[in-house]
Amino acid sequence: MFLDRLKTFKSYKTETTPCRVKLSSNENPYQLPQWLKEKIAQRVKEIPLNRYPDPTSARLKEVIADFYGVKPENLVLGNGSDELIHLLITVVGNLDKPVMYPVPTFPMYQVSADILGRPKAEFPLDENFQLKKEFIDRALEKEPQLAFFASPNNPTGNSFDRQLILYTARNNVFTAVDEAYIDFSDREDFVKEAVGNENIVVLRTMSKIGLAGIRLGVLIADPETASLLDRARPPFNITYPTQVIGEVVLTEGREEIKKQVNVLISERKRVMEEVKNIGGIRVYPSDANFFLIKVPDGEKVHRLLIEEGVLVRNMSHLPGMENCLRVSIGKPEENDAFIEALKKVMGRL
Ligand SMILES: Cc1ncc(COP(=O)(O)O)c(C=O)c1O
């Protein structure tokens, strides 16, 4: 009885089918180099695990602030950006006023809103998965107080029209620009806007650049907004190991991250070209570490790819995404395995 609400609840679905080549979760396929792991191991050994971590993550915040070119006062840290999304939905505006976001997008906006029973003003994207003013205006009529724009968007891969994001913010909506994939894009980010406006914030994550395992998300805002949001954060949400590992990697590992990101960007270009050459497949543009394809039979291609040992994400169940599969960029040899498997599968349709 007490949990009846959860019986029809749409929770976040993860893809865990075991497979030789995993291109389904938009992770960085590369491990950290051994020399950096040794440094981490040394620092982790010294952690007094009987003690609570620094609730303010002061040292880590200094490192992250330097990494993003902002000040520590501009930051709120989360146990992954998932936690920051939930925090925003919990505290921004009145809980009886909707959260607006386009569909398809990252499902956690819907999941978090539903957990709280907060109304949603979902609105569609156009046929190229781009924002459209007409649809935003219709969502604004529902008087939302919080908006999420994942740009580059997951699962479509494209970046959104900057002016329409700013237009939403100007309409008195607290606007979160989720830049989880910005490292793979050459578009201008919203950091300047977040630091200079009380109703615009940016979300970043370490998950896509090689640290999905430590769960570290970052919110960038003006100091007043950041300090208010920080009041609602669980006090010890950033674990001791996460603080230490974050510090080491974001100081000594910066070059390595940059190198890995560059390889992934060039691999994205290569794989997308090769998939276009197969024929019969629509390849959507991407600014992220994954890309979207439309095939003649999404369910079947997904299943046959698994039989070939390659796991991608089937998006066919989402509105407007019939027969669409999302493919994360892996290491060159994993990408080759995907291309070969896809050629074989397409030949069997
Ligand atoms: C757009 C977007 N935002 C946020 C996240 C969650 O990131 P984190 O691992 O930091 O919780 C993801 C993960 O896939 C994402 O695609």
C-alpha cells in the first residue's frame, strides 16, 4: 500500500547484457595508464577510511575549478550528475510547477520528476532532433520553473540551438544545461552564462572522460546560486576515495584525458564514415562520444549484433526513435569489430 506508486513507476533501465564488445553506455573505453593508477593507489592507501570525508570537498573543488576555469565558489559537487539532477528537481521552484525537457533525452529528468511526483512539461524535438521555438512556447504555457537541456543530447548526439536555450532562460525558467558530452564537441559551452546568471547552471560529469566508476558530477553556477543549492546536498555525498582520485586524475592526468578524448573524436569520424558506406543506414550527426543510427529493423539488428558479440543500445522503444540504435565509440579494435558485425548483420536482413 505505501509503495503502490512505485508499481507503475518507470525506472532507469541499464543495459547489462554480457558481450565481448560493449558499446552501450557511452563510457570512455580506455583505462587510466598504469603510472597514474600507481599514484592513485599510493594516495588511496593513505586514506583514513574510519573518518568521514571533507564535507566541502575543498581540495577537490580547487582542482575542478582550475580544470574548468571557474572559482571553487561556483561549484556544487554530486555523486554523479544524476544526484545533481535530482537535487535540482527537488529544490528549484515550486514542486507543483513542472519540469520541462525535450524528448527524447536523458531519462533521469523524467525518473527524478516521477520520484517526487513533480509535473513534467515534456516537449518534442523536430525531425532532426533539434529544438523548435513553437514546441518550447507550448511547454512554457504550462508555467514550468525548471528546464533541462542536454547539449550534446543523449541519445541523439546533436547539440541544441543555443539561442533557444537562452530564450527559455529569459522566460523566467531556471535552466540547467547538461554538458555531459561537451568534451567531445567544439561548440561553445554555457559556463560563462552559468557563472553570470542566477537562473542558468551547467552540469558536467567525469563519467564520460574516464571516471564513471568514481561517480563525480559537477554543477557550475553563480556563487549565490551554488551556495544555496549546496545547502540541500547530502553532507558526505563525495566519498573520500572519490575526492582523492578526482584530485590526482584532474591534476596529473589531464594530458592523458585530452589524448584519450582526441582519439575518441577521430574514431567517431572514422566509424561514422564507415557506417555511412555500408548503405541502407541513416547516420545522425554527433558531437558526443556516441552516435545514433537508423536501421531497417532496430530490434533485429540489435539482437543479431549481440549474437556477433557487440552490444549497442536499442532506442527503438522511445518516441520518434523507431529502429534507432545508439553506438558508443570504443577503442579502434572494438569499433572495427562493430563495423564488421554491422556489415554482416545488414547483409542478413
Ligand atoms: C546527458 C547526461 N547527463 C547526465 C548523465 C549522468 O552522468 P553521471 O554518470 O555523472 O551521473 C548522463 C549519463 O549517461 C547523460 O547522458
